[in-house]
Amino acid sequence: MHDEKVYLSGYIDLPEERLEELSAALAEHVRLTQAEPGCIKFAARPSDSMPGRFMISEVFESESALAAHNLRMQQADWPKISKGVPRDITRKDHEA
């Protein structure tokens, strides 16, 4: 059976001077994304080794579920709030 799930993983680095504000916004972003149809997993966990770094793990059931997520993000607060914050999130071929 062909697995059409979409996996993404990486990190986002929240600057210390905005950590409280961005952590709250990130938690809301995670909550909203987890409620989306087609979202299997969406997690942001603090790194044990680097303050302000959150490890990101995403699994969507299909390309269309990811596309719907990206469409919702065009109207969401998170991209505006976190603009310019360093991040590196890439597509994987399996869950990290």
C-alpha cells in the first residue's frame, strides 16, 4: 500500500527577548493545527540542548491536507507574529 502521508520536521529558534510572547503564540498555532482535518501529528517541543529552540514534528495524512494547512496559514496570526524568526523545517520520507 502506498503511504501518502506527508512528514515534516525541524526546528524554530525563538529569541530570548520574545520567548514568552512567541511561546504562547506557538502553543496556539499547535492547538489550531492539531484541530485541522488531515493533521495526524503537530508538535513543538522545547529542545533539551538549546534554550529557545523548539523541535517541530508534523504529519499530515496527504498532500491535500498539507495544502489545506498552508491555505489556513495565509489567514493565521502565527506567520505574522513569527515573521523573521529563524526556522528550518523540511520534508522527510518518514516520521523523525
